Amino acid sequence: MREFGLIGYPLGHSFSKKYFTDKFEREGVTGNVYELYPIEQIGQLEDLLVSNPNLAGLNVTIPYKEQVIQYLDNMSPVVEEIGACNCIHIQDGRLMGHNTDVIGFSKSLLPKLKPHHKKALLFGTGGSSKAVAYTLKELGIPFLQVSRTPIEGMIGYEEIDQSMLEAYTLLINTTPVGMYPNVEKAPAISYEFIGADHYLFDLVYNPERTRFLQEGASRGATVENGSDMLVIQAEASWEIWNR
């Protein structure tokens, strides 16, 4: 029996177990199981690996995409560059880190991206934001990173004014703000300056349309949630685990 799973904390919002369980049944994949492993501290990963010797792969979610790096034996060039890992291939007790968020975000973003989406505001500084930042650089899209506690090279939400929103028409939320059950929350920006030229992308997928996306859609903006990104990165993980 090959075992796969997801580490993070908490995991009540996760779609991964159902997705892979349904995939195994739909495609007639036998001898495989996918479980959720909510660990309260990243240090518990070592015990998890010892107690589950059949683990062949793990996905990694909030808040461990960066913290897990220290436990990897090897990592892909992307992980090495951005310092965030969301997919681990386990072979002969060795952990190889990958980042399928980059693949998922890129393929999900591009279908609705228009030539006038020339500059982006990137909300958040966690592991997912690093994958998004890497993708934007690859696409040649300049961006500003926005944080509640900005450091050098970032800006705070209070600095986003009308002129900035007119210039930066691609807005990407990589934070858990607005995720179930806190569905009334949204990134603190002036939504009255959002219009039809804007593209709002939210990595959150539960609810399907966050308040962030609702505010954009009600003003004619293009919107996209994280559902397709999740499916794409999950399939990329499966491909990695079966190499």
C-alpha cells in the first residue's frame, strides 16, 4: 500500500483527501490511499515519517511551506530559489522537495490574463506568495508585495490609493483572509476604485467566491478563485510521485 497525504494546520478546509480519494476510485487506481495529517508543529513531521513508513509523498500547506525546507534531503531548482515547498516525493527515506504551486498558479492565471494587466499587487508574504512572485517574474509582470507588516521592498495596505489601483490592474490574494469560516473578511483596499480593467485572483477556494472576488465582480472586474490552481497542482504532485 502506497500512502500519500497532506501536512498543515489546521486542515479542516482541505480538499485534498476527497480529491485524491475520488481520483483513485474514478481512475481505478488501487493500492493507494491519501490522508490528512494535521500537525501542530513542523517538528512533528519526523514522528509522522517514522510512524508511516509507507508514505511515498506529501503535500504541504499553511503554515509549513517554508518551515519544511529544513527537513528536505534534496530540492528542485524552483524550491531552492523561492524557499517554499508544497510537494514532497519520498524515496528510500529521502525527501525531495518540489513546488507545484508555481505550475498551478501559472496555468490558472493565464487564460484570463489580458495585455493591459501589466502590473500586479501581491497580497501576502507566506509560502504561496513566493510561488506567485516567481511566476510573475517569469511572465515579466512587475509587482509590489503588500503586507500588514511590510519590510523593505514591500508596502502596507494603507499605501494603496486610487492612483495605484489605476496603475496596478492585477490583484492577487495569497493570504487566508476571507477563507471559510471568516467569509466576511477581505484584503483592506479601496474597492470603489476597482473596475472592468481589473483582474482579481484569490488563491482561496472555500468559499468559491470570497468577499474579495465579490467586490471585484460587482464592479465588472475579471475574477478567478484557487480551485483550478489546486487541481492543477494536485495533478502535478501525482505526476511527481509516480516518476
